[in-house]
Amino acid sequence: MRAAGVPTAIPFIPLARTVGALREAAQRCQGCDLYLRGTQTVFGAGPKSAQMVLVGEQPGNDEDLKGLPFVGPAGRILDRALADAQIDRSQVYVTNIVKHFKFEERGKRRIHKKPSAVEVNACRPWLEAEIEIIKPRVIVCLGATAAQGMLGRQFRLTLDRGKPIKHSWGAQVVATAHPSAILRILDSTQRHEEYGRFVMDLKKARELSLSSR
């Protein structure tokens, strides 16, 4: 089901707008070709009352197998950073801008492959529907792919990281690094410094989420 040949999830989004209805409908999404290879759709998780939404790029191998966002190595970094920023993960909604795992096979391993702009745009209506229901005060984009998917291709994480930006969806958006980027830093000193910056960005987001609209 494509609109004028352009990949999009729009035909699969249900009229009944609840998180549960969206999650169920997303399992049948064929808005782009990523559904052909992923084990399952990995939808967002967290309370509808969340004042903060965290948006990553896409599920990884562990998430694809378990059906939950941020439960692998990057998720463990995120859990630790949220705790250090005094944010209760059970009180935030965690999702990805792309709901299927895109990968390439290397032997028995499935290696993450960055989703294309076409795939991001095709899946973006799911995120928009999630935000419409939850109505968070702040959205934290984890990594450049999520940030550009929300704020436009012109957005540069290196220039505007940590700066609150008012979004048309009614929330403040703060972009920061993706936890997996921290894991890829080999130098322990640099990794520690980057982790500290990540925690500081999350603390800024926490302050925004506690402020009035």
C-alpha cells in the first residue's frame, strides 16, 4: 500500500488513536520494504502520561528479537545515563523513528545499517501519531538520524546539540548523541567525556520536562 508509489506508513495507521491500537497496527505495517527482513515491528514503550519522549534511530539486533526498544548494549548505556541524570526510565516513553531493524549479514551476525531518508520518512507517521497521543513536553532525539528526521536534513548535531528547539508538534526538542555512538569510542578518556556530555544533555531535557508549557 503506497501513496503515488512513495513508501509511507500512513495507510496502516488506525483511526482509533491509542498507543495500544497503534502498537497492534504497526505489527502489520508494510509502509516500506524493511518489514520484509525484520523479525517484527519494534514499537515504542512507556506510559501515555510521559512528559519526555526519547527517540532513537531504529531497533538493533537485540530489540528486533525481543520486540522492545533499547534493551541491548545501547539500552544499558541509556539506562545508566538516565539514572545519572535523575530520570526514571519507567516514566519516559522510548521509541525509534524507524520501527524495523535494517541490517546487513556478516556470517552469522546481523550488523546495523543506517536507514535511508526514504525509510525514515515512510516510518515518521508512526512517531507523529505517538507524539499526538502522548503530548510530551520534551522530545529527546538520540543521534543525527532521529534529529534530522524530526527537524529536517539541514539540522547538524555538531552545531545544535543540547539546544532546545520548539517543534510544530507542540514539544521542545533536544538532540544529543545516540548511546551506541558512546559505545563505539575506543579511547576510555574520550568515552568518559562523551558520556558526561550525554548525561548533561539529558539533565537539560529533564529541566525542560519539569517546566510549564
